[in-house]
Amino acid sequence: MRGNYGASLRRARVQAGLSQRQLAEKLGVDRVHVVRIETGSIKMPKEDLREKIAAVLGGDPEPVGEAPLMGAKARLTDAIRDLTDEEAEGVLRVVDLLVRKNRAN
């Protein structure tokens, strides 16, 4: 299975008890940058950022494969953590529509 730095970073961040926002602040980057790494939009951060990540988390997360379902649940949990109530309501509406569509098929 191909390595996934983002999934490894997410696991290390959660294990360290940090939100995406808290990690971003410690790294001196925007939270969106952390999101992009964790979701795979950025496959591998630049070396200087990896060094900062290693310093904050006590080591550079080793890219490892992940089970697709576990990865999806972790990404969903991270994605909703910092939403406003209004944003969360919008997500719930979309999830409800998807569930109903899936059950109809």
C-alpha cells in the first residue's frame, strides 16, 4: 500500500491532542495548509515544514497506508471540528440527502 503522509500526520496530531488550528499555529501556517496536507492535496510538505512538524509532534510522521473507511471517518471528524453551527447544519443537510439517496438505491 502506498504511503500517505497526510493520514500519518493526522494520526500523530490527534494522538498529540492538537486540533488542526492548534498545529497550524505552532507551525506558523494557516489551518487550511494543515487541512491540505492531511487530505492529500499536498502529498508531501517541504522539508523545512516537515522539520517543524517533527519538532512539534516529537518526530516526523512516517507515511503509512490507511484503511479507506478509517481515513474517511478521521477526515470527516477533523473537517467538522471547527465548523460554525450554521456550517455544521449545512453539512448535516448534505449528509441526510446522501443517506436517503443511498437507501433509495
